[in-house]
Amino acid sequence: MKKILTVCICFILLFCGGVFASEIETFERNSSNRYGIPKRFEMGQKQIDAALKTPYVNSEELVYDFAELFTLEETEKLKETAQRISKKENYKIVIVTVPNLGRKSPMAYADDFFDYNDFGKDGILLLISIGSRDVYISTSGEGQLLFDSDRVNNTIDRITPSLSNGYYGNGASRFLDLVEQAFEKGISDKMSLCTIVDDLGNYTCKKPLPITFIILGSVVVSFLTIFFVTKKYKRIKKATDAQNYLNREEKDLYENQDTLINTRTTRTYISSSSNGGGGGSSHSGSSGASHGGGGGKF
């Protein structure tokens, strides 16, 4: 009986391990490969220390389930979707789960994972830490403009219930759905005046004219127009005889009728964003690259 029970237990363990465990290929960071630090970043001691605390992975996989939260089926489906979106949009859409964050904050871990694995300049990364119950989204390059703070916060709100209830695969899948919807909608009005200016992903945003300035300018232009038109007609002498209004060369009178053919109203949208020029919150990672993002607990 004991042998049968032992065999059953081993079978269950092997079966469960096969379902949930997915081996992730990692590499060693050393001086010969610049510690995996991309050439666009400096390789100072700060960057080396941060890189050595970051797993070095194959950047083509896109889904790294170190915490083993997904089944094999979920992992393969997530990879397929992430790779499809990444290839289509020329971004890197990444999902990472970890047992714990070590001594890093969720923001630092997510930023470092993206930067020190050479995913490129543009991307969006979802980090799930099961130990600390943290969920965080890091955006890089053009990803900061596409997936601004509003979309980040909305995504965190939408996927947190699934994560809280232990449906990690569903939460990650929902993240990919919302990223794909963002690509379909394009950059929001808030970020439409922003442009990436360097390889580190820093961006600048033009400031639209304040609504008060536009209104004041319209009033001034209208006043000046009325003033000069009125002044022009004041120069005409008053006529005392009705004959002055007649064209003596033409004796016939014609009936004149104005007909309204068409009318069209044009509306122009003026952004009144409170931040004065669009833009969202950004910060620099240990690599020096600019990142956006946000997160919370689940």
C-alpha cells in the first residue's frame, strides 16, 4: 500500500511540475559581455551593480514566469500573443513574474529588467511579484507616450481583481488585451504634443495655447475689426436726396434675392489638460533611461 501511495504522490508531483513549471533560459553576466548592459547605456559601477541583480534572459521570449504562476498552456498562449503584438507594432511587450523583489522596489525591478535585457527602446512591461503582492507596469521609449499614466492606472485597476483571486493567467491576458486596444486607439490627446528626443527615451511636450489667451485674442481681433469697419463708414457723407442712391446710367430696377445654399459649422477641440501641455509622469532608471508607469498591491 505504501508503495502504491508513494508512486501516486510522485506521479502527482511530476504531473503538477510539468503543468506549472516552465524552464527559463538565463545567462551569466560578466565583463566579456558588458554584464548584459546594452551599448546605449553607460557601464558605470551603478549600472553594473543593478544589472548583476537582474536576471539575464533571452529577449525574444517576452514571458518570464519565474514565480510559476501560469500553467504551460497559459504561458504558451501569453507568449504567442505578446510576440504577435510586439512584431506587429515594433515594440516589446513583456510579462515577468517573480517570487520576490529582493531589495528592489517594484519600479526599479521592472525598469532594470527591461533595460538590462536589451528589449530595445520602446516597450511595456508587466511585473507581478507574488511574495510582496505587487503589480507594476513599466513603460519605455514610445511606450511612455502610448501607455500614459491614465492607461497604466486603468490597466492596473482592470487586472487587479483577477490577480487578487489567484487567476494570474487571466490577469496577464487582460493586460495584453488592453495594450492591444491602446495600439488601436493610438496616442491619447494628452500625449499627442509629446516627442521622444533621444536614445534614453526622454521626451518633451509642446504647450498648447491657454484657453484664456485664445478667448482674449478672439475678443481683441473682433473689437479691432468692428472699430476699423465703423471708422471707414463714418467717412461717407450723408445723402440728403434719394437720387443719390440711384445709378443714373441704369434706369431699370431689378429684384435681388439672396438664397441660402449651404451652411456648415466647424468645431475645433481645444485641450484644457491641467498639466498645461500634455505629458505624464516619468523617471530615470538606474541605466539612465526614462520610464513611465505605475502599480499597486493585489
